[in-house]
Amino acid sequence: MNKFKKSSKSKSLTFGIAILSSAAIVSTGFAAWVITGGAEASVSGTITADEVENNQHTIKFTKGDPKNLGEIFYGRPDSDPDPKTQYNWVSSNSTKKQSLSLSATFTVANVNIALTNDADSIGKIIDANKTAFEETTDSADASTKYATLADSDKAYVAALPEVILGGTDTDSVGVHITLNGEVADKTATFNLKIVFGWGDAFGNINPYEYYGGMAYTEALGTEATTRLEAIHKMNATFNLTLVTK
């Protein structure tokens, strides 16, 4: 009996160990490995932009120096009046004759439209409102300025020329800008003519001619001296600013 009982206990112990061992193995089988970490990938591409087309206007003088177009000179007329029909108490012993106009030629590049020689057409390229002809006389003495002599109180010389686009009458007082031929290779060529004149005080003609039609009087002599001396003292400068649209 005792041996039997001992044998039973031994078997029970072995069975119990077997159960525990089996449970431990099953538990481990239900666990999972978790591995975390980043990933890396590379991509490539290009950056492009639309092509740039330069259509800005450029102005170039092909005739005349834009820094110094020349000199306007108020003096004896281009041709002497016939002495048989003129009084000669106002005359000139100078060999230098009046020169009241300046001329130049300039081009405007990148013009993409056809033009004709009229104000509306040229005005599509030349901005008449911003293009300006101004006196730049740097003098504290107002009497030497053109504006003073052109003032309505004196009117010894004509008013300052204003910008005039197109047309064929380029002999009148003005800053005349006219088309020279057709637009070629997107380039328009313009003629520039700046014309000054004598004022209303001389009937808009040269004093030699104006006083040549009058018999001398002391009052006229004093008047002519005052006016001509004032013009002689004038030392004016000007600037033309061309602006395109």
C-alpha cells in the first residue's frame, strides 16, 4: 500500500510540472516583436520659367548730338532786305546771321505697329503729354532768361516751342516730331525740328525788317535799343525730354 501511494504522488508531481512547462511555452508563442524606425526616399525635379521677351523702347539719335543739338541765335536776318525799299536805321555789322531752328533724327526700337505721319498715329509711340521742352537757364538774373523775354509784357521773342506731332508744317514755332518713312525691322525713325521765333513786339519778324518799314523817330530809336539790348543779354539753355509709351 505504501509503495502504491508513493508511486501516485510521484506521478502527480510529474504531471504538474508538465502542465506548468507547457503553459510557459504557450505564453511565449502569443508575444510579438515590434520594430519601429523611419524610412528615406529621394525624388528629383526641375524648375523652369517662361521665356522673357524684351519689348522695351530704346531711343537712339542717328543725326545730331543729344547732349548738344546746337545753338539758337537771334541776329541779323538770313538775307538782307532790299535797301531801296527799307529804312536802314536798324542794321547789323555782324557776319553771323540768325539761326532759329535745330534739327536731329532719332529712332525708336521695338515698335510693333505700323505708323503714319499724323498726330494720332505718332502719339501711339511718342507720349506728347510727358515729352517736354523746358528752359533750364541757371541764372539769378531773370532778365537773361528766355521766359522773361517771351513774357506777354515784353514778347521780344516767341513763346517757348511746344511739342507738335506729325504734319508737314515744320517751319512754325514748335518742337516738331515727324515720321521719317515706314517702320522697318520694328524700328521707327523720326525727324526732330525745334523752331524758335521773334515775338509779337516785332510783329514776329526780324527787327531789321520790322523797323525797316518805319521812319526813324527818337521814341522808336529808344524802343529798339531797349529791346535789342535785352535780347543781347539773354543767355538761355533748354532741355528736351522724349518719352515713349
